[in-house]
Amino acid sequence: MKLAIEEGGPIYCGLKIYGDFFSIGSRVYSVDKRYGYQGYHAVAVVGWGENEKGTKYWHAINSWGKSWGFGEGGRATRATAGSPC
């Protein structure tokens, strides 16, 4: 995915989301089934990174604009068992 983003720009994907997705803030989103399944949501993956705790994530944006995530999109955990993306 990294190479595809570097060479061609954003990758669009669907995430299986739970209730806590709507208030993600600056944290890295990972599936937490305690909050109830809400369906799928489409995002554009525009980059990647690693936070101060060492959690690797995909940087995603959606149509909700600056009111969602940390003002510049959200972060979803990268390729681990149970990761949303």
C-alpha cells in the first residue's frame, strides 16, 4: 500500500467500524467491539506513520472534513490481526 500511495496518491478503502469511530480524536483507531458494530465507512488512505507509543497507523481522510479525527483526518492501525485497515 505504501508504494501505491507514493506512486499514485490516495488509496480508497472501506473500514468495518464500531461506535467509537465517531469520536476518534487524535488516537489511533483499532476495532473495539464493545462499542457496537455500525457498518462500513469509506476513507482515503493518504499516508502512514507511527505514534509516540510505537503504534503503526494509516493516515486516512473522509468526507466529514475537519470535524472528524484530529482536524487533518484520522489514524487506523496497520495490518495486524483485527485491524480495521
